[in-house]
Amino acid sequence: MPEQKHVEKIDEVQVEHIEKSLRMIADIVKQKGREILNEFPITPPQFIALQWLHEFGDMTIGELSSKMYLACSTTTDLVDRMEKNELVERVKDSKDRRVVRIHLLDKGTTIIREVINQRQGYLQGVLEDFSREDVDILEKNLRYLYDEMKRDAKSWKSF
């Protein structure tokens, strides 16, 4: 039998503070990311598309549109501009020639790595005043929160 977790009712004020902190952290990371992006010849939506392709590999316009919550026509325009700038290319699927996938090119991968490296450098600087133990606890708890949210999101999709 799976181990049962004993969970006390969590204080609503504490939940409110956690939600606000997560939202504000996400805003700061997004803003810092946009500052870093100013050094590169791409727009924030193009960067988001490159991140999805970097993380999950080649995908169709429809798949990318779904991940980005954009209309297919908007994603097509985005991909057209990225293809023109040699960040991505359209390739026919090897199993079904009717399917076209968006493939990340070396220039796109380089930009992703550079921006992520700079964001990680920023975060490392912020964390320098934390103890090693606090960083370990933060990492563990963020991973746990993400895993729980991911598991919860999958259960929504099954309805």
C-alpha cells in the first residue's frame, strides 16, 4: 500500500504569499531574460519558440502553436521570420512526407544556450548569499512542487 502523507491544512495566507512570491519571481526572471535578449537578434516570442524546440525537439506548427498558446497563423508567421534568420528550418517528416516539422538550427541552439547561461549566471549571483543547505532545500522543494504540478496537470488532461 502506498505511503499516506499526513497533511495538515495549509494556511490560506501562506498559500497567498507563496503564489505571490512565485509570480513575482517569474516576472523578475522574465524581465531579466528580456534584458539579456536585447543582446540577440530575436524577439521574446521567437525565444519562447526556440526554447520549446530546444527542450522537446522537432515539432509541427500545430504542436508549437499549442505549446505557445498561439493561433497557427501567428506561429506560421513567427516560424517564417525565424527561418529567414536561419534559426530554424522546415523539414519533411521521414515517416510521413505530408508532415512538416520545425527543426532548430545551430544558430538557434547557440542563442538558447547563451541566454540560458546568462540567466543561470544571474541566478547564481542572487544565490551567493544563501547557505549551501538553503540552496539544496530550495532546489528540492521547487523540484517537488514542479513534479506535483506536472502530475496534477496530467490528471486534468485525462477528463
